[in-house]
Amino acid sequence: MLDIRALTDHKLWLAPLAGYTDRAYRQLCKSCGADVLVSEMVSADGLVRDQKKTIQFVLFDALERPFGVQIFGSDPETMARGAEACLPYSPDFIDLNMGCPVKKVVKRGAGSALMKNPAGAARIVAAVKSVLAGECLLGAKFRSGWNEGSLNYLDFGLALEDAGADFLCLHPRTQTQMFSGTADWPHIAALKQRIGIPLIGNGDIKSPEDAQEMFQSTGCDSIMIGRGAMGKPWIFKQIRQLMESGDYSPVTRSRLLETIELHIQLALKYKPERVVNKEMRSQICFYTKGLVGAAELRQAINRSESTAQIISLIQNSEAFRL
């Protein structure tokens, strides 16, 4: 089993984002300096009841290590069986999603709905810990509370630690905030002072400077970047450059073009052309944000019929004119 400090000591994590952080994007981020990768969010119910269809989200390549599978659900036994189904694929850790604020997850009592059920969340940790039997590490990601009137992240985190979690990750927003407002980083600092296991900080890391500030202001062991890495996989390398030398290299238009082309090539290794052509439309929205002529380019890409056409459109676009 991977040593917990090797996993969490000043590491840069790519957050799990359903529909975006597939194998291709994870490997792209790894090549750009991400230390730790996590699967897209996987349903424990799916792993138990429809494993053949769901297991595709658990698969990963050796170059992605350290790698973890994030599962979600509300029933301790089902979560334990879902985690057990992942073990033959030898992930380095299982991550329990207790922070997703999306309605279709919350209405099932999963994700951030568990912020209203700390005892149930602790039972999930204990149940999953028992089936892992030391084969891999166990973490949990959660929010500051359900709403501003129920900020229970300190007691929640302590309960998960007592139940057997090896590390925790806090996104310091409430469920009702969704992704609006500002992440309350002092919550990360407060939780770090109370627990005896590693803590990963997450939320509002949009630049290398943000990452450095989170490390410095919260004392967290690692940081996790989700939306801040979309369309900017190089942010990990820039963070490392800033921490080591005090400065970092800007991204050129040619580097941006090369990154998109590499992303498409990686995606085609794992998915059919028609699927990649469709999925890259949303990915390129992130890559081209803020570029002159990007709106026209996105409109043309939305009508594209192949990935080769997407690349041709980008290469000839005003947005990528060097």
C-alpha cells in the first residue's frame, strides 16, 4: 500500500469532474505536472448492480499512478461492496464523495446530503475501511456544511477520522452555495488544526498564485484543482515552477494548440471518433475562453463532423493566429 505521506505531502491533485476528467484528460494533466489523479465520480450502486457498464470509469493506466477511484452513494453496505469491486484493479486509494452538490446526487442521500447525516457518513467510512483491509488508502471529500446555518465541517471531519479515513479533502463551500460565491479557505486552516491525518484543500484555485496562497494560508498538506484546471492542464507545472523558483512560464498560442491536439490524440485511444468529436466541443470551450475570435470558432466546432475537422478549424482560426 502506498505510504500516506507519499500521496499527500505537498502534492498537486486533479479533482474528479464527471464528464471531463476521463483517462485522456487525466493523462494530459499528468504530463503537465499533476501528481495525483482521481477517477470521474463512480456510482457505488452501479458498481454493485451493473458492474460491466460502470467499471469503465474505474479503469486507468499505470502512468496515472498515484490513482484513486471516487465513489458515491448513501448506503454503507453498498458503498463497501462498490469499493470492493474496485480492488481487483489495484487503485492506490478509494475516495468517498460526500461533497457533490448536484440535485440528482443529493436527492439520493449521497454527496453533500451526507453533511446532514454525519453518523451515516461515519458508518460509510467504517464499512469501506473494513473491506479494503489495508489494500489501499481511504479518503473522503466533503463540504463546509449544508448551508450557512449548519457549518459542521469540524465535527464531520473528526467523525470521519475516527471512523478510519486516512486523509480528508475539504471544499469550503456549503451545498446551497453549489459553486457560487467564494470558497472559505479559513475553514481549511481550522480543520487542519483539529485533525491528525493529512488534509487536502480544494476550491477557487484558478492560478499558480492561488495555489501558493492556499498552501501558505491554510497549512494543508496537498491541494486539489478542478475547474481551475479545465482548459489549463499546464497550471500544475506552473504551480511547481512558482513554488520552486518564484516565477513561471506563460502559455503561448503554439503551446495551447499543441495541447489541444495532444488531448484529441489521447482521447481517440480510449473512445470512438464520434464520441471524441462530440465531447471535445465542451473541452474546447475551456481552452478558448477569452481568446479573440473564440465565439466564432466554437460555433464552427459545434458543427464539425470529425476530430480532424476540429484540428483544421483551430489551426486556421483567428483565435490561434500566432
